[in-house]
Amino acid sequence: MRLVGPDGEQVGIVAIGDALRLAREVDLDLVEVAPMARPPVCKIMDYGKFKYESAMKAREARKNQAHTIIKEMKLRPKIDPHDYETKKGHVVRFLKQGDKVKITIMFRGREQSRPELGFRLLQRLAGDVEELGFVESAPKQDGRNMIMVLGPHKKKAEARAEKAADRATREAAAQPEDATPVDALEATAAEPAPIDQPDQALQA
């Protein structure tokens, strides 16, 4: 096997018995980290600490992960000004939230012979919200509909952080002047529970 030391140093090709002896000498575990490699790669490490740190990193990654949602807004090619402003307001709200927006122009009857009406409407909408979003998918005909997708300039996580900051600002402004501030309690990380010797660790 190819052995990697506890500090990441390359020990080289060694027999499994020698690798186990070296791990015992420093009171650590011998863990196979690349079983498909030829020869397999093992590392001397504190496996319990490694698993704990990996779990914390995965938890933090999930916490910061944000899923982009695609909202949909449907319009008619001959939409009246009031309805247009209402629909545009929804699109603006979605983009501010960091969501993508699928805009669908629905053609009926003779409107199908005037696709340029839908195209101009989509161009107008894209121009009206260009400060918040961009055209991710250009207008294209799809049967009786014409579709365009707008993407937000801000990422979902950025939009959430900005929203949280605005909420905190409003709450602070609404606090009475004679209110007594309360110190935030510091969260203390729980002590990691003892981890039994993993199955993956090679035993002597």
C-alpha cells in the first residue's frame, strides 16, 4: 500500500504490517482513503476527529446552500397597462428574492399569427427589470406560447442575507429608546460524542 503520514507527508510503499505498526506508535488510526487506487492509499490519522470535522463541514455547507426556484408568470400579448404593471411587480419581487422567472406569453386565435407582439412584450419586460435580472434564455416560440427566462443578478443566498439585514434594521429602529439591550447568548459547540473504532479503519 501507499502510506501517507499524519501530517500529509508521503511515506511511500510499505507493507500493511509496517503501516499498522507506525500508526500504533503515534497512537492514531490507519485508514484506507483511496481503495480503488493501485496500490491502495492509506493515511495515518485520528479517524474520530476526521469524521467529526467532516460532519461539521457538511453541516455548514448545507446551511449555506440555497436552491434556486423557477417562478412562472403568464401574460397575454395584448395585456392592458394596469395588468402589465401588476405582473411586472411580481417579476420584480421574484428577482429580488434571487429566483429565476419563466415568462410565458400565451397566444390565442388570430394572435398566433402575430408572434412579434409577444416578442416586443418580452423585450419590454426584460428592459424594465434589467437592474434586477438578465435574460438567461432568449424568447422562443413553443407551440402556442412564447417563453423567456429571466435570471437574477443576486444569488439566492445574497438575497436572503440582504432580507435578513433589512429585517434586523427595521426591528432595531422600532425598539423603544428606553429599552434595555439584552446580550446575545453565545452558542457553544457541543462536545463531540466518543466515536467507536470505524469499520473502515484497518485492524492489526
